Amino acid sequence: MWAWAVGAVVAGVSLGLLTGHVLAKEVRLAVDGGETTVRSLGATVRDVLAAVKVRVGPGDVVSPPPAAPVADGSSIVVRHARPLRLTVDGRRSVHTVTAINVGEALQQLKLNDRLATLSASRMRQIPISGFALDVRTRRRVTVVRGGVRLDAVTTRRTVRAVLAQQKITLARGDRVRPPMDAFPEDSEVIRIIPAAPAVPPHTVAVSPAVAALNWPALARCETLANPKAFDPAGPYFGMYQLSLAMWQAAGGMRTPLDWAADEQTYRAQLLYQRVAGRWRAQWPVCGALLFTR
């Protein structure tokens, strides 16, 4: 009798151990990018997470869902929500992301397309407490002045800064749309609207010798005699491709593009007189045509 009782106890313990072994499941657990393998008796994802003290709150992502059953060999992925304090081109916002690094957060927020600069590496980890990130975007804008269009790529935050980046100087009375402090959106068209200029008096006489030079030949060589010609590389303006500094040195107002061909020729002649005939600095390629017939 005693031997039977001992045998029954031993059999019960063995069966219990066997049963425990069968019920325990091996589960791969990935929490915020870190992976481990746990053994659990839990029947659901929620049970397994509770057993290993992984808390799940609002905004967190759990896959499979917490109520899903768990089988041996299952995988559970947990991503905890965290705040991202984002400043894009000076505009601030707060987002909740489950990304564990900056690059992944940008993908979640669909901000990858036009990024130019970031205040942190894309590999920078985002802690549960949150992270602040400053972003500048790359945008295409068009500056229109008179009949001239200038396409540019910028990261600047104001129209004023875009004009400065492109070395565009405004004349007195110029109006700009959108306003100078406005943010230049992607595909923005910035229009410079000149006031109607008053024709300046020709108070300085052009000498007959200078007037007799072949100015039409010079204009054809420089720009095919186009009064609206514009070279942004300088920038150079008008049919004689004068810089704003040279135009103003010859008494010109606003820019050459605001004036007809006769006014541009007059100012080019005055410039020639002002530099005492040293034309090579201004027209190194075409200047010699002034002396042809």
C-alpha cells in the first residue's frame, strides 16, 4: 500500500512537470528594436507581455494584437509611442511616432522627399521621453522680374532671403509678391513689380566721338541687341550686359531691364566715357566691335 502511494505521488509530479513543459511556449519578443527569447505559459500576447513586465499604453503598437493567442515559436513586436517635437522650415509641430530613430520617423511622417538639412543624424535614436528635430526643406522657386524668369533651388525661409541668395537687388519703389517676410513654398513664383519709372533727364552729354562708335554691333554681339536679356551668373542686364554697379555708375536708375534700348545705349556710352575708354573690363569679348564699320 505504501509503495503504491509513493508511486502515485512520483507519477503525479512527473505528469505535472511534463504538463508544465508542454504548456510553456518559446516566444521571440522584440521591444523597440531590442530582441530576446522568453518562455511563457501565457495564452495570449497580453499574458506574455504582462509576465515579462512590458507595459503597453495608448499609441503603442503591438503585433499581433494583445488579445491574439500565442503559440510556441510565435513572435511579438512592441513599439512604444514617443513624442517628436518637429520644426520644419521654422514651423513647429508635435507628432507621436513609434519610430526608434530619426530616419524611421521621417518615413512615418512622409517627410523624406525634399529634405535638405537635419539637426541630427538619421541614425539618432529617439528616446521614449521624446526628441526635438529641426528640418530644412529644399524647394524650387521662380523669380520673375519684368520679362525675365530665374529658376532657383533654395532652403531659405523668407522671400527676402531668397532674393539675397540670388543677388537680386530691389530698386526704390519695387513691390514684391508674396511679401518679403513670407515663406517661399515649393513651386512658388516670386514677382518683382517695378513702379512706372520716370525717364531721367540726359543731363550729361555724350561726346560725338563716343556716339560715333559702333554701338549696334556691340549690342548684337552681347545679346543679339535684346533689351530684356539677363544673365543670372553675373548678374548682367540688358542689351549691353551691364552689372547693376556699372549701370548705377553711369547714372542709371532701377535696372537696365526697366528701360528701352535708347536709354540703355545712352548709359553704356556714359559708362564708356566714365572709364575713359577702358572698355575691355566691361566688354572683353565683344568690345572691339565698337571700332568696326
